[in-house]
Amino acid sequence: MSSALPPVVDTPYFPVARHKLIVMSVTTLSMYQIYWFFKNYQRMNERVGSGGSPFWRAVAAPLTAHGLFAHVRTDAQSRFIPVRWSSAGLAVIYLGLTLICFFDYPWWTLALGSVFVLVPVHATMEEVNRKVAPNAARDDSYSAANAAVIVFGVALTILGLYLTRLAQEFLQQLVDQL
């Protein structure tokens, strides 16, 4: 008799912990979300062979999010996992929040909240991952590189807040002088 090891089943979706998704997104000015979308589009392409470059779909995430959200919703429902969110609704909210980054200070800071739109989708992905690969590893720790990115991101965010406030005050002074 051979003691064959059970086959390794990979998770259908990028297995990152919710707290890490939120922390990394907020501290990197939402850049981590591009990585999150990339990894999920990559896995989706591997499983279902859907077309499109994961890189470009991730870069254009505010426009392509509905496709991923709808796929996750359909996949979860096919596995009898209840889904209580609308893929179209979340995609519209996500697009709106990401467009806020082009607003003036302090409104652009609301764009950092776009990660919270991903939370229901992420929770559904976690349920699917638990059902398909209950023993699969999950990325829930922070590496030294993650810590460095967090520190750099917080400093960059504070600098961005300061500079946009400073620029707004400078423009106001110019207007007042005219």
C-alpha cells in the first residue's frame, strides 16, 4: 500500500486576509487594490480561461470590477453560498469612490474608502475558498516588505494631505490678491 498524499487544491481566489486587504489598501493610497484585482483576475483566467490581460484589467479596475464581482457572485451561488450584494451596485459605488480621488482636498481622501466596497466581495471569495480548499494557506501576515510599504505609504499619505492643503491655501491667497 502506498501512502499517497492528497492532491493540493489551490484556492479559486487570492487568499489574503481581510485586515491585510484593508490595511495595505489604505496605506498604499489604494495601490494594493490593483494587486488584489490582478491576483484575482489571474486566478480567474487560470480556472475559466476568460480572456483579457489580468494586468490591464487590474489597472482599469474601476471599469472592469463589475466583471469580477459578477463572476464571484455567480460562482458562489453555484456552490450554494448565499450572496447578499449586487455586483452592479458595488461596481458603481467602487467607480464613484475611485473617481473621487480627482477632487480637491479634503474630498479626495474619501477615495481611500473604496476598499470597503471590496469587503463583501472579498468575504464571498473567502467563503468559496473555504469550501473548495478548506486547508489552503491564507496570506494573513505582514512581511518586512509589507511593513516598509505601510510605513512609506503612511508617510506618503501624510505628505499628500499636507501638500494638497498647502496648494489649496496658496491658490486661495492668489485669488484673494486678485
